[in-house]
Amino acid sequence: MDPVINTFGLEPMSSTVSGPNVAATLAQYVSPHGTRAFIITDAGVNGAGVVKPITDALTTAGMKWQVFDQVSPNPTDLNVVAGVAAINKFGLDGTVVVLIGGGSVMDCGKYIALAAPNGVDHVGLAFAPELDANDRIDFSTLAPKFSASKPGLPTIAIPTTSGTASETNGAGLITDTSDPAHHRKLLFVNPLLRPRTILLDPTLTVGMPAKGTAACGMDVLTHAIEAHTSVKSNPYGDALALHAIRLVAKYLPIAVKNGADLEARANMQIASHLAGRAFSSGPQLGMVHALGHPISGQLHQAHGQTLATMLPHVMRFNRDVVAERYANVGEALGTEVDPDAAIAAVEKLSATVGTNRKLSELGATSDNIGALTQDALRDLTILTTPRYPSRGEVHELYAKAL
Ligand SMILES: [Fe+2]
């Protein structure tokens, strides 16, 4: 892929403010976009006491606010129904949606911000593509059932995990539970949903348990590797991705071992953000995400863990077509400038932080592989993978991971 010169464009970025305790300055960033804050979070973040200091600061600033915390891990259409009802009750006029949480909160909150003004309370704004006769995405089935005629409400993002970097883009995933036998994760994209302001406050990530920290860190690593090896990679994304990999290699083991290490937390938060900007600048993602999403959707596993489980297998599958790129990854990880050394270093890092778990340890048996394969092939992140797989090859990758 190296001889290919990809066309790319750099769009204006969201205003980003990074530093300890910047979350408390939220009110000044709401004011340019509205007069009231509807805060979307989850029960875990709310219960951990992360939200209260922020709402206290809003109260001090004389700003009206309300908290909605009914977002599930791997958020669903049911969370959308509840969120849209709550924000309609609060009122949409002058409302800014503030997202405080990890990727699930960001994704669900962005969807609610778009759905509410459009009178939608279902997943019809997301893509649900089917496959053609060659098991590729059938573009004639790509358009969402409903299109948004109105822009979404303005959003502000305050991440509490260092993983998905959902704050860097206007996309997300919502699980459609309408078929109880087959929950499917659906992608939605709307550039206007990209948060107006991002507040990166590392103190909010300090309380995250080691297991979650590790899984989120492997999400960051995967974003960077997939952005760098995407068929739509570009030099801007490459620079961000490779530095994100350097930071992950240095700081993830420290953040997992000692969650109170603010330097490690701050650097992982920046790594997450850089990797998010990398893939959101055009490269998008790849097959690790395409294979990971169905494991989350169907087996209710943490996103980062599903990626950690699939990453080495997909890297081996892609190795020969992106060998030079993987050599760069090896260098950034601090090992040899060599593709096989890179794969070995990824496996070693995963073992160090405890995410080296087999697919069977995530609740899968060989009976699940058919349905997982079907959804992986229908996942839009597969479109930018450097070596497009057949159905049999996806099946085999899941079987190897089992
Ligand atoms: Fe991800």
C-alpha cells in the first residue's frame, strides 16, 4: 500500500483544552452555544462522584442543568428512547448536551443530541447495511432508514476514560436490540455531531479500575495501528498514530499498575485523543474493529477487550500487505523495526496489562462464530482494512482467537 498517495483533507478541529481540573471550567464553554446543560453520563461515572463537582461549578455559574445517567455499556436503542424522552422533558431550546463518560456515553449522547431535534427515538438514523453476493457491503442498502433534516444539538465532551476517543468525531455505535436473538451494533455518522469543545481532564480518569484502563489502552493502540495501516491512511494521521503508539508503550503499563499516577493518566488521555484524531482524519479503522464490534454487540463484552483479543490475529493476517507499516509500529513500540517484532510486542504488551484473553474467555463457543462472522462482514469499519477478507477468512480468524 505504500506507493498509493491518498487524497485527504484536514477539517477544522474541535476546540480542545487539556489539563488537570479543566472540567470545572465547563460553564464558559457552554455559554457560546446555549444557556442550559443537559448532561449525559452513566450510573457508574455518576456514582463515582465525577459529575457532582462539574454540576456544582455550573450552579455557581448560574446555569440550569440536568443529569441523565441511564446509558448502558454498549448502549442500546432502549437508552436512546429514555434519553430522548428525558431531554424533551428538559427542553431543547438553548440546550447544550454535555457528555461525561467513556465511549458508550459519548456515542449514546451524540445520538440523542441528533435524534431529539429530529423527532426520532429509535436507531433509524444509523446504517444497517446488508451484504452483496460476494459478502461485501451492499452500498444499495447503505442509506439509513431516516435522514436527519435538522442539525443535532451542540455537544461538549468530557472523557472519563482513555480509549474510544469518541470525542474526536461525529460518529458512534448503537446496539439494535429489536431482534432479541441477534443484537447488532450499528454505526451512525454526522459531522455536525463532533463536539464543539473537548475538555481533557486527566484527574477524571484516575479512578478507573486496572481492568478497564487496560482494555481502553488496547483500544487506543488499535486505533493507532488501524489508522496507520488503513487503505485511507495519510501523513497527518500517521504522525498522530505513531506518537500515540509511543505513549501507549511507555505509559499504559504504568497506568494499569498504578492508577493514581497522574503523569501516566495524562499521557494515556493524550494518546487516546491523538489516535482518535488520527483515524478521524480520514483513515477510519479496520478489521480489528469490524471483528470486535460483534463480540461486544452479541456477547456484551468491553470494546477494548474484544480488540485486544482479535488484534494479534488480524495483524498476522495483514502482515504481508502492510509489512513496512508494521515495522514502523515495531519502532514506535520500542522494539525492532520489523513487522514480526511489532506483532510480538503487541502480544507482550497485552500480556503485561492482562488483556491477552481468548475469545472463549469472552463467552464465545464455536456456535457463535457464524453470527459473529456475519456481523463482522456487515460492519462498515471493514471497508478500510488493508487486506479485505472472505467470509471463510473471517470465520478462521474467530476460530483462531477462540
Ligand atoms: Fe475503538
